[in-house]
Amino acid sequence: MVLNRKTGMEKSDESRTRRDEQRRKIVKWIKGQRISWLDHLERMEEDRMPKKIFTQELGGTRRRGKTQEKMERGSRKRSSSAGSEKMERVGGR
């Protein structure tokens, strides 16, 4: 175990702390860039495409789950004939 004289920390702990600090700085910079971009969008002319995309209202509803037709197709695939074909391929087991 190698300790740093100034901090009393192990070398591996020291490098981990340095990496964590660098990551925090990067995250802080990215968040600042996002805020800067949002400010830019607010000042942008209304007819510009990024502004239109940012301010548009999403309409309509999204379908949830499988449709009845897909469910019926799936049940046909799992019919008893499919099981018997599998049994024949395996050798009747």
C-alpha cells in the first residue's frame, strides 16, 4: 500500500477522486451547453425548423399493446399441429 504524503490517501484512491472530479466537470459543462441551446431556441425566429420542432404540440394517441389480429395470428402459431410437428422432428419423445 502506497500512501501519498500530503493527502494520506492511497494512490488508487487519489486517481479515482481525480477521475470523479473530471466527470463532474464534464457533466456540468454539458448541462451548461444545454441551457445555452435552450436560450438560443427561445430567441430564434418562429419559422425556423428547430424552433418549430421544439415548440410543437404532439397530437393523437399511440396504440397500446397488440392488435386483435396479431393476437389471433400468434395463437394460430401455437396450435396443436405445431407441437406435433416438433415432436416428429425430435423423434416422438
